[in-house]
Amino acid sequence: MLTHITIFNIVLIDKLNLEFGSGLNILTGETGAGKSILLDALSLALGARSDVGLIRHGTDSASVTAEFDSCPLGAVSILDDLGIEHNEAIILRRTLGTDGKSRAWINDTPVSIRVLKSVGDLLLEIHGQFANHALLDPATHRTALDNFATRNINGFETILKKVAKTYDEYHSATKKLQETQDFLEKNVTEQEYLEHNIAELRALNVRPGEENELADKRTDMINAEKNAAILADAVAAMGRGGDTLDAQIFTVAHILERVKGDPNPYSEQIDNLYNAAEIVARVSEEIAPNEIDTDTVDSIEERLFAIRAAARKHHVAADELPQKLVEMESQLNTITNSDNELKRLKLLVTKTHEAYQNAAQELTKQRKYAATELRARLLCELPDLKLGNADFNVEITPHEPSATGMDDVLFMIKTNPGMPFAPLHRAASGGELARLMLAMRVVLADNDASHTFVFDEVDTGISGATASAVGSRLNRLAQDSQAIVITHSAQVAGFADHHFKIEKTTNDETTITSVREITGDEKLNEIARIISGAEITPESVATARTLLKE
């Protein structure tokens, strides 16, 4: 509920700090005292359009702060999304400068005016001639009817949850079917490509690590072929006549240094070359076992190059080719088994759609029953509020399937017999609309203590028993939430849990509006003033006592 409002420099108010209580808060005062200023200031704090004309004459800026003692779930969600810290209390603040610039804060965190209004709409609702009531927005009617049905029809909440659950399942199945159809349409043209590449990789049959093994073999065989030629040169050098032994040894050592290997397998012999005959014998023996099979080298190179070519083609490492084969086989399997998969998904879509349809149709049935009950209860409230000629109806029409069902809900009203039903926001105005909204709020009351309702002009054109009926219903509404009412009616004021008097004082230089809570005899005299006018009479005091006892 609204606990405090602080106002600086708004029209006739220079400074005002007002504390509201739970239940029914009544504000009264003489005509022109400035009751509408409070509404203008409160609306500003809630995100209404700013007007520099609200700034008190002779000042540069104005500000309004509204503090609430609780934060409804919808507001919590907004604040969490924006990263605004909050606990149970929530504070809205708005400033306005003569340059037309307006700024807003929630819990001392700067926010846009749009965010301020979004949160403000969840905290407080103003009912008056020009107020934008939540119930006048058709988008709120389905939720309002569902909340009423949840409180008054056994099992309604269960069917509401079932509709949401079956819709999610149907939506998920439909999405999966569409994704599969899109996939198949895209990849069926690749079936031949997959089959060809799978055949290639199966034939190649690459083993993990095989590329490195082949590369090492190829290197060894190429080195062996080169080394055999080097050794042959060494043998030839030893058999050449005319050279001294030292010259032969030097030549052989130089030749053997060219042998491929790490380390050189002949390094020890090179360091110990001392007997030409022994050297010739050893080198001769090395040549025979290293004769190279050219076909073997070619086959190794052919397979190695084939593996590397396949890796480049599929943009993977050679060791990843077996996994690539598994992936392509899976894709091909999906395509070749598409008929079975499509049949399964289509069957699932049909099954979930049928479950959703059954649940949604049951929800429609329950909503129609709730609409009949809502109409009956509302019509019972209207005569006492001087709206006996009015009629109310809930129009339920088909709507696109969603998690909330297949219904569009619209509240319809006609205020006079013989007139057609019209949407709620087109059928009434002024005090008539305020009383209609009061009746609807009483019937739709959802025991939301976090919400505050403000009523202005609710007593326009009524008196006596009708005014008493209005006061009674305001009191009923306020017991479950909080109501703030600006009234000219003594009967309405008599139901107050907290009574505030609005006064205007004027001197030669300035006019100031003030507001204070009154109790006891002062409250009695204020109600008596409303009854008799400027002069309070014993009769009006006696009547006021009677009203306060009701």
C-alpha cells in the first residue's frame, strides 16, 4: 500500500509530507481547496505525462516522492531485470524543471519515465474522470476473468495450468517437426554426396595414428635408399687403386658423414677408421640388407597421400577421419530413415494438439460459466450505486491458440435500456464510470494487499442511500487492499478508517494548500460541515454522529 507521499512545489503546495494508513483513506475539503492537486502530484510520481504548469509559481522545480510498503511480483520482475535493489519497500521519485525536463528514480536508481509508469501501474490505480483505469484496457480482461474464476470455481486453476502445459508440449512438438522437415529438405539433395564420401572413407579405412606411422616408414625407407648409395660410394672409394691408405680412409670418412640418421649410425666407425680392409668389409655388409623395394615405397606414399587428401577434403586432422565417417553415417541414416521420423513427429503433433484442444475447450467452458457468475454478481451491485439501468456482459470470442487458451475476453456494458452493448471504456464517463469501476473492483477483488486504489468523483450526482452504498463498497474494497478516496459526500466520509482534511490558506502574498489527518471532534465537525455547508448546525452534527456510527 501507499504509506507516504512527499510533495515539493506543486501548484499551491509548497511542502507536504503525508502518511496514509491501511483500509479506507478519505480526503475532504471545501471546493477549490486543492484536492485535484494531490491527484496530479500522485500521478506525476507514477509516471504520468509531465506539465510545467504544475510547478509552483516562483520556483524552478518540483518533486514528488511516493513510498509503498510492498512490491508486487510484476514490479519485482521489472526491478530484477534492471538490476535495481529492492526489499519489501519501493520508492518512486519524480522531478520536474521549468525547462520541461523530467527525471525519475526507483529506490534512488535513475530510470526512464516508461519504466516508472510500468512499475507505478502495478502499485496504484486511479479511478476518475480522466484516469486510465486498468480495467478499461481490453488486454486486462482475460486475466481479470481468470482471477475471478480461480477464486470462485473449483479446479479452474488446475485446468488453466493444464492448458499452459499442453500448449508448451504442442508448441515444442510442432517446432521439432518443422526443424526436421527443414533439415530433410535441405539435406536430401546431399544424400548422394554423403553416400559417395562415406564409401570413400570406408574404403580408405583410416586408423588413428596411421598417418604418423606411414610418414615415419616413408622417411626410413627413403633414408635407407639414400644410405645404400652412400655406402656403395664408400666401398668404391676403398677399392680405387693409386690412393694411399690414409687418402682412402679420409675419403671413406667423408662419404660416411653423409649417411642419413640421427645420430649417424657410422659415427663410431668414422672416429675409428684405422684398417682399410676392415672398413671395406663392414661397409660391404651394410649394403645388401638395405636394398630398397621400390613398390613398397610407392604403396606407402600412395596411402599416405590419400589419407592426407581426405583430411584436407573434410577439413579435419587425419586422425579425425574415423569420427567424420561416423558423423556422415549418422546424417545419412537420418535422411534414409526420414519417413519413420516424420511419421513419429507428425503423430506427436497430432497427439499434443488434441490434448491442448481438449484442455482449451474445457477452459472456454469454465470461462463462460465464470462470466455468467461475474455478470450476476456485478448486476447485484449496480442498483445500489444508482446504476440500476446498466447491464454488463462478458464477450468470449475465439482467439489464436496460446498458453492462455483460445479465448479473447472483452467486458461489455450498456448504461441504458435499448442501447447496444459497447466495450467498457466507451460506455460510461465521469462519476458513473467511477461507480462502475468501484462495483467491478469489489466483485473482482483479489485480496491483493499490495495494491492501492484511488477514487475521485465516485460520489458525483449521488446522495443519501446511494452515497451510503458507495461508502460501504469502498470500505469493503479497502479491507483487502487500500483505498484513497476524494469525496464531497458525508455518507462516504463516514466510512473512513483515516480522514484527511484539505485546506487552503491565503494572505496578501501567497496561497498554500495543506493536508492533515483529523480525528475525534474535528472529524465529526468536518462531516457536519459537508452536510450543512459553511455553518455547522446542531442538526448536522447529530447527523454526522449517526454517519460515524454506521
